[in-house]
Amino acid sequence: MPRPSPQTDRVVAVINLLSTQETGATMTEIARHLDINQASCVHMLAALTSAGFLFREPSDRRYHLGPALVLPGRVAARRYPELATAREEMDALSRTFGQPCFAFSREGDHARLVHYTWDAGSPAPEMRLGDTVPMVPPLGALFFAWDQPAVVARWLSLDTSMDEQRAAGYRSQLSGLRSLGYAVEAQPPSEQITELSRVVDERTSPQRDGRLYRMLVAHEGGEHLLTEVESESSYAVHGIGAPIFSEHGTVEMSFNMIGFDRPITGEQIAVIGTAVRAAADRTTAALGGVVPRSRGNRSPSTR
């Protein structure tokens, strides 16, 4: 695990802040965001401005991203061409449902946040681009549901306490997920939501992944994935996600609507899930991917 670097973290925080603020930010606002005094902020902003990474508007003294970031942005865009294709679909989902839409890519045993959009009337998401989430069962089910049995078995083995009964339950959930074509994740206990944001922010802590995992899968005895819901009943939902497939039919990326601040009905889940699945399928097609025949199109089953 790399050693903490507060100076580097501050620079990253400034770039992330201004990436979400089209109107820029004053030094006071930046210092408040970094939780430092202005005296500690002034030299850093001056250096970034001198290098062209920031631009200070003379009329109102607000800082904006600078021209020196254009070239690295173009290089990054060429490295992740799928994001340009996905952006329109994600923007449309955020506008339609008023929720942030996250794109995660699969990297080994983690999912990495590579892009997000949000409704203009809402604050930007707190997660940073590049943040990762461990894919230890049941986390990551969306990425493994269409994999070969041997790959699913390896995913299940990441939970060292896994037994045959629980493994069978997870395989049944993966089958339900394949039938739906999208995943519905239950909300962690409400008292953990604020703490969850803090743990996500502990990027240099060696305990971060373990704590994040335990909080995301804590549902007071309930299931992490919801595959059977009643249309008129309400459910506390954390996220609704759908897979984007590669040319080989494996899941390489996902769209996830996250941030539901109140319970939604099973009928609403079906509407959102169907829309996210359709957006993901259009992105799959645009990128030359193949949707497996095992991907179903049913609505959540009632009980």
C-alpha cells in the first residue's frame, strides 16, 4: 500500500472539484473543500495556475481547469474509447431518473469507477473517478453472472467463509440476475450511509476494502440482490445496474444507477431496470459487443 501523500491528495481533490463545477470555484471555496486554511492553499493554486493546469478568471477570481489538461484528456479519451460511446446513454439516464449513473470497469477482483454522470439539479457524486470496490461475493455478481462455471467458482472462493449452501444460493441469484438482465442491490442500513462515504474516502488504508465490503453487504439478514419483488411493495434500493458485454460475451463494464434516497416500488424498479438494461445493450452494440442468449428480458418475479 502506497504511503499517504497529503500534498498529492490536495492536488487531486482540486482537479476533481473543478471537474464537477462548470462555474469554477474561489480560493475560499477550494480551501473549504480541502478543509485547510487559505494560506496553505494559495501556493498550491499559484503553482497549478503557473503550470497551466488551472486558470484564474481575472473578473471574479474563480479558478477553472486550465488548458494544460486538454492534451492528457485527449490521451485518456483514446485509451478509453468506450466512455465516449457510453456518455450519451449515461447522461440520458441521469436526466430521465434524476439519479447519478456510474460506469464501472472490471479489473481483476475489483470494479473501478471510470465515469459518472448526474442530473444538473443535484450535487456531484462523492466517489472519485478511479475509486475501486472489491468484488467479493455477493459484490460483483453483475460482472460474473455470465461467466463460465469455473470463473464463477473462483469468484465464490474469494469469500473464505463460503460453504456449499451459500454458494448454491449465490448461483441461484446469478441465474435470476441473468433472467432479468439487470441487478437490483439492496440498501445497507441507513445508519451506515454516512460512514460508507467516509470509508470509501480512506484510499490509503489497508483495511479499506474489508470495511467497505462488510458495510455494502450488511442488510440485517436480508439479501444483497433482489431478484423477486412485488410491483406494489416498496424496497430500499442501493443501486440498479446492467452489464455491457465484450465481443466474447463477457461483462467488461456496467451502468449503475446509484443514490436512491428513499424506497421505491417494484414497479419503479422494473421501469428503471429496463431502461438501464436497454442503455447498456445499445452501448454493447455500439462497441461491437455481443449480448449472450442467456440474457433474459423478464420483469422481477412477484411473490
